Amino acid sequence: MAHLGGVTVSAVLSDAPDAHFITRFDATRLTALVRLVDEGAVVLDISERHGLADLPEIHRRAEAGDLRGKVLVKP
């Protein structure tokens, strides 16, 4: 989820599906996160990809609890 002032990344640890963590834009932490993804220790569940025009529908589905995994929104 991108926002002014940085990037927020949320992920689930593959061996602890109920454990989540969030990090803000911090080069050291993001480098460590990339390393964990590359090693397979963190698995990103991107279930859907959409353009910005789909945001109203994505929000409606999120509020209804109808989304699984992460939704990647591209400009």
C-alpha cells in the first residue's frame, strides 16, 4: 500500500500464517524483507492485479470481506 511519505508493506510468514508484520519505508528493513522474500522465508500472496479504475470495486469487496491475499493496484 503506497502513501505519502513512504511505502507500507504487510506480509505473512510462511511458517506462521497467523503472524503478520508491517514495515514503513526504511532502506535497512526493506532490504532485509527483500532478502527474506528471495530466500522463500516470506511468501507474498498477491491474488489479484488491477488498474486504478478498479479501486471502487476493490474497496467494496474489501469492506464485504470478499478479498483473499493482497491486491496489487497498478497505475
